[in-house]
Amino acid sequence: MKKEIPVLKVFEAINRIKSKLLKKYFLLDLYENEKLGNDRKNLTVRFTYRNDTQTLEQKQVEKEHLRILETVTKQIHPYLFS
């Protein structure tokens, strides 16, 4: 994503998502390198999913994670790669 996009913008997009399974998330790593480009960065975010009433299956987590990623990408897409 573009280096000028604040991490907070990504987190704000995540916060707007209503998820019963996502319990917490945090920035694990912020990576900048010439190979990415001088105006690019990568974020690594750790997500914790949990259901308080039953054990989650991998498929449930993957489905919810994909939904969250797609939603965040749509919300900040104009700023990601342009």
C-alpha cells in the first residue's frame, strides 16, 4: 500500500466492521523496503477470532477473515495502490 496512508486509516476501517468473531487485532509489523518501492509499505496485522459459545472451525475463521479483508480493501481501495 502507499506509504502515505496512515495505519490508523486501516484500523478505522476494521473498527467499522461488525464481526461477532473478531475479538482483537494489532499491528505486528510495518515493513518498508526499496524492493517494494520508495512510496510503498506492507502491514502485518494479527487477528484473534473467537466464539464464546462454540469451538470455531477453520472454515468459519477463513470466511470471516476474507470478509473483513474484502471490506477493508473496498473502504480504502482508492488510497491503496493509486
